Amino acid sequence: MTGPETNWNAATLEGVDAFVFRAHCEVPVRTSFGVMHDRPAVLVRVRDSDGAQGWGEIWCNFPGVGADHRAALVRTVIAPLLTGAVLEFPSALSGSLQRRLEVLAIQSGEFGPIAQTLAGIDQALWDLAARRLGLPLWRLLVGCAVSPVTLAWLGRQRRVSWQGLLSRRTVLRVGHCGPR
């Protein structure tokens, strides 16, 4: 990383953990892809040798065993690759990890789960970098963004700059269980 706010010493990753949570739905939620009896979540944590940690979330709504599957991908595939790795810049390490897993994605046909897992790891690496720098994550991301990003929500995609995104109020609907 470069610049006055981003001077730091590289971190050696000590471990990667995945945590599966489920919130039971009293009334099952019917969706276009099936019935959900609970709302799953997978949180991923990366830890460095100095005791700092960063957190990310892995999308896991479908299929019902998706949360456990993605957590297993973290524990059995990604954690061994990242443990001992040096984090100099989050996007560089994420890119390297993605390239290392391309063949596995092709061979297994698990493009979605691997991409979703990598996205959660990328979030955790950026969070770790921000915490090591003593910055809010959004400040680090704004400082590093050099090109527009693609946002995807409700099946729509839109290209906006980070500054454009931060100048708007963004509302996220989180964890709906039950009748609307």
C-alpha cells in the first residue's frame, strides 16, 4: 500500500476461520428457488500473527446446505492456502488466491460457491488491512479505489464510482424471516 494513510508493515496470516449461523424462521419463506426454513449466514475471519483480525460474509442462501458447503470450502481449501501467506495488499492476495483456485473451479464446476467464498475472504482481507491501519474500512476503500465498481442488487447491475456510492444514502434490507 502506498500513501500517507496507508503505510504499514505487511502482515503474515496465521489462520482463517468460518462460522455458520442459522436463524430459524417460524413461518417458512417461499422464494423463487425453494422454501427456506431458516436464514443462514457464514462469517469468515482472517487472523494475522500480530493478533489482528478481519471479517467478511459469504453468501449462502441456496441450497439449504450451502452455508455448510461454503464453510467447508474455507476450512479445507482456502485456509491451508492462506495460512502463512503475507498480506501486502488485499487485492493482490485476493487475486493470487483467485488464480490459484481457477482450475479447481473449472474441474469441480463449483464456480458460484468458490466465487462467493472468495468474495467473503476478500472482504475479510480488506477489513484486516483497515484495522491494522486504524482506519474505517470505507475510508481505506475510498482511498484505494481508482476505477468504478459494479454493484449488483436485486438482479440489476450498475457501474458507479466509490465517491458516487458514498454520496448517496444506501438502504439494505437484511434477514427477513416470516410474512412480508
